[in-house]
Amino acid sequence: MSTKSIPTASINREAAVALIDAALAAAHEIGIEAAVAVTDATGHLRAFERTDGAPFLTASVAVDKAWTSASFGFPTHVWNDYVTNDPKVAPLAHLPRMVAVGGGYPIIEDGKLIGGIGISGGNYQQDQDAAVTALRKLGFEVADAW
């Protein structure tokens, strides 16, 4: 066993695509056109889809929500409070990819961060609801805060 490396866990392609499908189905049920992104635990894109009617800006917002979620393992909606009310954390709001709006969740399996999911297209609550629905449908844990 090497002492110079650490074992890492990451979402596989099959699960990433299944999350995309579940999130798009949830978005459709809610009545929104959306973009959905899934990253691995390091924030790199694993799967992405955007419905025909989703505005083009939703694409980059969804990817950045997934990235933000995977970065520390917290949902994006909790960041809003942190960057607004904690002066020690507030500078993080200026990171170019940081998104402090609901719709991004870490993907957690057996207590381990394996990726992030980001949804953009509705209001923050609709995006959050679609993400939670998709995560639960596939049996992933749903993180609430840090």
C-alpha cells in the first residue's frame, strides 16, 4: 500500500446519467425547463443535459452549482447565508464559480462525497426540489447544511 496517495471515491458514469434523467423528470413534473449537471468529487463534469426550452445561461449555472456543491460537500443554498452573514467566509462569494443559490447538492454515498449535482431553470426552490427528488430516487443521502 502506498503512503503517497489517498483512496478517492467518485460517481460513475451510469449513476451520473441516471441522476440527470431523474432530475429532468422531476423538473418536468415541477413544470420547468432546466439544465442539469453532475460532477465527480473533484468538481469535473461527468454528465450534463439541457432541455430544449431552458435558457442558455442555465447551462453554466447548473455546472457551477454542481461544482460549488462538490467543493466542500454542502448544498448551494446554505452558502447564501454563510457568505452574507459570516465575514470570515464572505470573500468566498467572489470566487468566479461560486454559486450561493439553491439547486446544487453534494452527491453522498455511504457518508462519502462522490460528486455534485446542479440544476438551473426554475426558481431556487424548484431547482432544490428537483435535485432532492433525483438524489432520493437513486438512494443518495441528502445533505442539509454544514
